[in-house]
Amino acid sequence: MDYATYLKKYPSEDGRFGRYGGAYLPPQLVPAMEEITQAYLTICHSSQFINELRRIRREFQGRPTPVYHCEKLSRYLGNCQIYLKREDLNHTGAHKLNHCMGEGLLAKFMGKKRIIAETGAGQHGVALATAAAFFGLECTIYMGEVDIAKQAPNVARMKVLGAKVVPVSTGLKTLKEAVDAAFEDYLQNYKETIYCIGSAVGPHPFPMIVRDFQMVVGEEAREQFKDMMGFLPDVVTACVGGGSNSIGFFLPFINDPVEIVGVEPLGRGENLGDHAASMSYGTEGVMHGFDSIMLKDANGNPAPVYSIASGLDYPSVGPEHAFLREVGRVKYDIASDLEAVNAFFKLSRYEGIIPALESSHALAYAMRRAKEMGKGSILVNLSGRGDKDLDYVIEHYGYGEDFKDFD
């Protein structure tokens, strides 16, 4: 699977990654999506756009973010060495700004005055509010009431940045319902608004746009690790909810002899409603305008989902992830709430880095895998920092004493 050829071939003109993807839209939104597609295909080949985006990444976001060797954590685990791609050091504290600044540039190019989005953990909301302030755009963020309560620091940041945060009180009051509300807004206001979706999901062209803007993470990491070590890691891994951080991290490695593993949230266990592991327990289905693997209830509708990480509790996954698993290039595994919290505390205590609970799922897998491998190296995408999760973790798990000897 050649990287350059792959990017030219996927998605297809109708937005497909194999049989996944596409655009399942109400008729009134078809012209709006076509407008976005054509605008993106124009600016992504514009030297002015590329140069401006590079300037923003360098001067405003602080890119490139470094690759860091977890020497003490690796020693605790054995002989396998764990490395982190430090997206927590990207401005606003997560990978989300990579596509939000690109989407903000796209909105300005299209003459839009308003950008909207959903958010779960709040990192996408903060990133989009930041982009709106930077580009002088109005911004509305939809967020489930459950997530608002869990992620109070990020809600405050969005409001300070000038965004309007709209609580969503329907259903489970989490990420899926926030997406529903944002799509309803877009349906009513698409002429002056662009919906900047927060992950590599949704109808075409959103999975392609988010993927392309996020590939800077994997491209940097691949070059940095090779410069540091002289060879590539044995395993690269990242958490997967909708899949924005992971798809951008994975693709630059697809032509390399590297094992690629996405990690989903097992939550409290395998029963429906206790997890959000779409790839592990789901089947093919359509929701939010795209075809992918999704968790379904007895009636075939999107099932209730749960994860300790608000950014991962989504009942489907980006269509490109479904395709990459089907062709056998990427594997998908799981990590439970307890494993993620253990990884959260272990990285904090051994390396002085407090990770986001989302990223902690990938780190938990890497820690488990390092013990199994006994040698070699694992590169983890640390997609965000854990400031937003501190109040919740301390309230429910204290300061980590119960995880001192957790295995």
C-alpha cells in the first residue's frame, strides 16, 4: 500500500473508502456540501493557502511538537521503550487545532461569517473557538449537558474565547446528541455557516478534510523518530473515537514495516451501553451522513455508548478506519476505564506529564503491549493534555493511590 498512491485514490470522487463513507444528506444540503468540496479542492492546491497554514502552524500553534522518550516509564515496564508524540504541547493542548485552523481558513475563503461544531471532551470546542477568535468569525459550540459537567474548564475556555456554548439535553446528553444538534443548526443556517466537524466522520468531504489537516502529526512523528533513532518504531498507536488524531497519525506510516494499532474505549465492560468500542462490537450502518461501523440497539439505531473519556463516547467511527481494518493494514484493540486511569496516573508520576483521558487509552494499550513485547519500541500519539480531566479524575479516583500497584 503506497502512501502517495493511497492518498490520491482514497477517498473516491463520491467520498468512499472502499464501501465506507459517502454522503447521505437531505436534498437541501447537497449543494452546500458540493460548495465545501470544491472550495477545499481549490485551496488545498493553492500555494498561498499552504504557506499561510504553515505560518499559522509555526508561529501560532507552536509546531512541530516533539517526540519524547518515556525513559522512566519504560524502565518500570521492562525493556520495551515507549515514546510519545507530544500533541499535548500543540496550542490549546490537543491535536484538534490542526484541523480547526485549516477549517477556519476554509471558512474565510468561502466568505462564511459563522462556524459551528459539536464537542465532547471540549478540546475541539476550544480549538474552534480559538480559530474563530483568530479569524474574526462567530462561533457556536454544541455540547451535551453530561460533558459540560465533566469538562467545566474547557467550557470556561470556550466562553472566554467568545464562543456561544449551547447545552444539549436530549438523549444521553453526550457527544452523539451534540452532533445531532449541530447538524440541525447547519441544516437551518448553511448559507452563512460552515459546520467544522470535530473528527474524521460525517458526510464527504469532512473525513477527507480532517484527515488531510491532521496528517501533519504523523508526518512530523515519522521524521522525528527516524532522526532520533535511525529507524522506525515497531508499533504506532493512538486512541480512536471518531478517529481524527489517529487517522492523521497512522497514514504516514502505512507504507512502512510498522504495526499500526487503534485503541477504542471498553469503558465499564462488554455489555451494550457500557462502552464505545464501535470497531470491536459494531456492524456496518449509516449515521450522521456517512456509512461506517457503528454500535446499534435492537432496532438498528445508534446504541447508547459510554466512556470515561468524553471525546471517545461516539457510537460510530470514521469510515477510513473501517476501510483500513477491512484491508488489514490497521488493527484495533480496546482499553477499559480502569486501564486508562492507571495509565493517566502512571505517566503523571513517572514522567511529569498529565495526559488526557482519551490519550490515556492509547497509553494503556502501549503499557500492556510493552510488557508482552519485552523489547523494541512503541510510539504513542499523546493527543491531548489532561488539565480538563483533573477535577473529574480526582473526584472519582482521588490522587491515584489505588493505582500505585495496579497491573
